[in-house]
Amino acid sequence: FFEKGKYVYRDGPKTVDQQKDFVASLVNEHGFSIVEDPLVDSDYDGFADITARIGKRALIIGDDLYTTNPERIKVGIEKRSTNAALIKVNQIGTLSKTVDAVNLVNRAGWKTVISHRSGETTDDFIAHLGVAFGSEMIKSGTIGGERLDKNLTNLSGYKKIFDPLHNRTWP
């Protein structure tokens, strides 16, 4: 997708600035509300440019930019590269490092998206983790079989937390 300083598309390559304009047009002209990894994973400043342009209208999510790594997330926060981060427990390797990453993202005022990795199973752990972290969403792929289980678990978890009928301590 990114070769020799250009973004490669079927209809021809785009410069970095053309790619930024293209991504902005997806939000401004076509109503996209989520953009994940719109640039190469080392371009913190380019991400910051996109976020400054369209970050009030869309979530600009860093996945490969951050790799759930607290040190990379710190750089992104400092540069204001995105307004959301994709979190993958098995990408960083431990739950404690994942908690560190989520805490950094939350302190920055960004959104978290808890995500699966390749090779989906019926285990609904990420749905529970999304609820526990208070994440706005999980990314589990298209609806079907093993992914439907996660969505139903996620819905059930949020209902128990936010539905006054399930949480009798709320006024």
C-alpha cells in the first residue's frame, strides 16, 4: 500500500498530501465516521495533520501506528496524532501492558476500540474486556458465528452496567 514514498492504488499512486486529501474527502464528502490507519505506521505528523483536519467529524484510529504499545501511544499523544487507539491484548503480550496502554489513551481523552486479531474463535473475552475498559466499541469483524457471540456478550455487559433495571444502586 505504501511504496517508495507513495500510496499505491489501482488507478495510480498518491503522494502523502494527496492521500491526506483523499482521506479527508471520505469524511467530508462521503460521511465516513471512522478512519483506521490512513497513513503509513511511522507518520505520526501526517496522522496529526489528518486528525486536525477531520478529527472533530470522525474517529481517526491508530492501529499499526501504535501496536498497543504504551511507548508508541505516548508519542502519538504528544504529537496529537489521532483521537482513538485500537487495542489488541495479544499484540502487546500482557494484560498489564494492555491496561497501561488503555490508561494512556483514556487520560488523553481519546476513544478506545478493543479488537480481535486474525484467527477468530468463539471466545468472547474481548467483549468482556471492552466492557471492563469502558470502551466505546469493539472490533470483531463481520456479524456471523463467533463474532455474533462477542456482540451479544458486549450488549449484555453494557446493559448490566448502564440499565437502571439491572443496577439497582442507581437513583
